[in-house]
Amino acid sequence: MKHLIAFIMLALSLSASAFDNLDTLFADICKMNGADTARVDFTGGWPKNGARLGFAMMRGEGKGHTRGLKVVAPVADIAVSDSILDIFTSMDNWGRSDWYRTCPDEDARIVYSIYFNEMSDSLYMIRATFEDEPSLPYDWPFRTHYDAADSTQSVTIVPVPQIATDFTEALVRLYEEVKYNFVFYPSIANRWERAYKRNLAAMRQTEDDYEKFRILQRMVALCDDGHTYIYLNTDELENPVRSPFTTVLLADGLYVRSVESREMMDAGMRRGQKIVAVNGGSPAAWADKELKPYVCSSTPQWTEHVIYDGYNFSLTRKGSKMDLTLENPDGSRITLPHTVNDPKWDSSLAIYPQLGFTVLDHNIGLLTIPHFQNTQTTEFFDSVFPAICNTDALIIDLRGNGGGNSGFANYIARHLIDKPISTAAWTTRIYKPAFASWGQEEETYQSLQGSLKPIADATPYSRPVVLLTDRGTFSAAEDFTALLKSAGRVTQIGTATGGSTGNGVRPSLTSNGTISANICSKHDLAPDGTEFVGIGLIPDITVEENAASYFDPVRDDVIEAAIRHLTAK
């Protein structure tokens, strides 16, 4: 123990490689009296058996294997455990809460994580190498194996002491984390203070845990930011649920996009039907009451996307009545009695957007990118880039692309430029307690603009490029659009993007880790200085889709507008 304490003091004072310190720390914990080690192997993302599972670190689909060694050692001195956690705190953490830290060494492709169980005074640490996409479940201290494809495996949701969730604690921590970390806090300060007092009183008067969670959701929605929200890390608490169908909001109404239940199909629900009523009222009335108060959004169009595009239109308490009046293309109507989450799901009926490339008339390429979540996107792009280079113009379809990792987006952008282009500047808050005591205004940190260079090992694509966007184009997909549009490299066609990007601080809101938050800490501008957070990137040519275009297997009004623009040009 004395050796370990000596190392801790040394590690905190060293300016050498922090990851070398973590390697030494891991070795020293393995040498502690009573330490026990085990080999671990994790792979895959969300489990196929439908169970909820949080991740200390996971990218994309968690492809490949994260393999290594974990150690558990008894630590009687709480000061020692705190000091060890502080070593991680002083580094560039990927994930953090009161009871664990996670830190990756991207260059060496190693992930370190540490967890202290205050109920047993046990210290856990893992050192594992990862392949393309790391997969490290939250409950790694309590398992040696995880494979998302194994539907029989059990899931320990969160590796924390068995303490009841304190929703008042969660509200207090949410209040504090937003106050000190939210980049746009000055714009909501007055209403945040009022809402906190009001919701604190409501929380103390509420007995129902589900309603307590909804209080938290309404509170964080007041931030009016698409990158600031809360989420559950456990199945032990009741969460709003969905029914097995998706919807899409078009220029001429709300429509059924997919039906993922044989039972609902047998009852008459079909893709392409218009939803004209819910429980006898309008779809908008249902959304205003059941959905809108809980949506974390920076813009009206992102609010519409969250509510109406995808699975969320039925998002409410399990067992709620949601009778649907549906209109067929011929004008006839049916009423479908429905209870939320009762029908069984059939995932084989789901419609997922896919990466794709095809060559249209006039030798125009069409590249569809539904996400920037993982290396699947860049690997697919590499496979079709030779064919792209043979086209006379390129359309990149980013509609519904919710973002992901800007590194993957930048990789593609580098293939579309023949000279360096400017990247975006950003700002974040600087809090100085002494200045606050003197009543001085808070300062702001302003980053310098960087640059993005053309790809080094290929000839860039220099022909005309059009980007297709809509309200579902979000986060990293907006960064991609802003980057190329600011450089004058692309024409944007469609509708305005979602209007939100940024970097999140991810605190745990409860001592037992069951509720966490993502709080936007960074305000980004487009490289040319355009403000798009809270507004969206406005297209050069606006085209809205209607049902006739959206549900036609061949026709697409937005793509046709892009073709007209490119051929005229």
C-alpha cells in the first residue's frame, strides 16, 4: 500500500506520458495484497436480446474486439481510491461519473477504465486494446465477456451499489451541471433559476418515479438545445416507451413510414397512410401534450423531426391509449384502437436507411450517407470513390443523417477539396470564482480557426457537388455541410438542417449512476462565421417533399431538383 501511495504522489507530479503512468498504475494495483486478475473480451454494441446496456466507451457498432486484463483489489483507505480516481480526472477523460473514469489512448488503441465500489471498498481497473471500434460495457467490473450477438447472455445494467435513485439529487445536480457547463447558460439563466425552484417543489410532492423522471425531462428541455439532454442507464426505472411503427412529416401531412408489427398490419395499418387523428384529436394536439414538453431542441424544425420523423410519435407511458384514425390513398379511413407498446415487434419489417451509391442520368453520381457513426461510412466511401471519380457531378444525400463522429465526415470532405480550407472556430465559457465574487461578467474562450487539407494519397474529386439536407441533418452532418458550404465547394438543396452541434459534458446525476446527462459545452460557428446553431443551415435551393414524391419508389423531388441544378450549371 505504501508503494502504491508513493506512486500516486509521483504520477500526479509527472509531466511525462500520462498513459505510461496509467500502465504503471495498473501494474501496481495488480501487485496489491488480495488483488485478483481476469482476462476480458468485449465486442458489439446494443444487445440483440433487447436489454438496455450502457457503455463506458463504445463507437459505432462496437465492431472488432476489446481485449485485455482487469484487476480487482481491496482498498481500505478511501484517500487512496480518491487519489487514483484523480489521476484519471487530470487526464482527457472520455467518460466520467462519481464512481468510474474511462480514458482512451487513441494512438496506441488502448482503453483504461477504473471503478471504485464504495460498498465493498474494492477498486477495479481494466487495461484493454481495441480494434476498429471499442466496446466497453458499463458493467465491465462484473463481467469478463460481452458479445452483442449473444441473445442469451445476462445484462447487469449498471455496476453501482444498490442504492435507490434519488430524483431530487438528480434535479439538484442537473441544475448545477447546466449552470456551470452549459455554453448557452447566460441566455436561459433567469428562467433556469425559476424553473429549478418550481420543479424542486414539484419533485418533493410527487410519489410516482415515472413522473419524477418526466419532471427532469421537462427541466432539461428548457435549455432549448439539441445536444443537452438526460438519459437512463438502467431498466429498473420506468421509461417512456414506443410502439412498433414509424412516421414522417411531409408538406401535406403526417404519414405512416413503416409498420413493424404483424398484429398492427393485420389490423389494417400500412405504409403511406395519413394519420388524421389520435384519440379523436389532431396529431398536433397529441404531440403538444404528450411529446413537445420533453423535447430537447435548438430549432422548430429539429423539434418536428424528433416528434414526427421516426419512432417518437408514440413515445409515452406504457399502456397509454393511442387510437389512430388513418386515411388511405383513396380517401377511405379506418380507426385503429391501440395501446402503446402492446403489439409485438417484428424487426424484419423495419426500414433502415442504407449507405449507397449509384449513377443517375447525365453521369451524375448519387452518394447516400445516413450517418457518420463508424468506419462503415469511410470504408464504403473508399470502395466507391473510384466510381465517384468517373462521374461529371455528385449529389450527396444527407437527409436524416443524425451525425456521429466529425472525423469520419472530415475524411470524406478531404476527398472533395483540392486546397486547404478553413475549419470552424468555437467558443466556451470561462468561469473564474474570484471574478464572480466581484460581480464581473463571465469571460469566453475563443478558439482559433484551423484548416483541413486535401487527402494526401488520392486525386481529389473536383467536379460540382450538391448536398441534400433536411431537418434531420444534424450535428456532425451539419458540421460537414457548414465546412464545405463555407468553402464555396457545394450547393445545398432541400430544407434547413436541424441547427445543433457541439461537444457534451456527460455527468452522472445520481449517486447510483442510473441517470446521466449530456450538456453542450461548446458553441460552434460555420467556418465563414455563419451562425447556424439555433437556426439551421439554410439551403441555396429550398425543396419540400410531399407524399406523392416520398412514397414513390422512383420519383424524388429533391433529387430531381439537384439534377436540374447540375445540368443547368
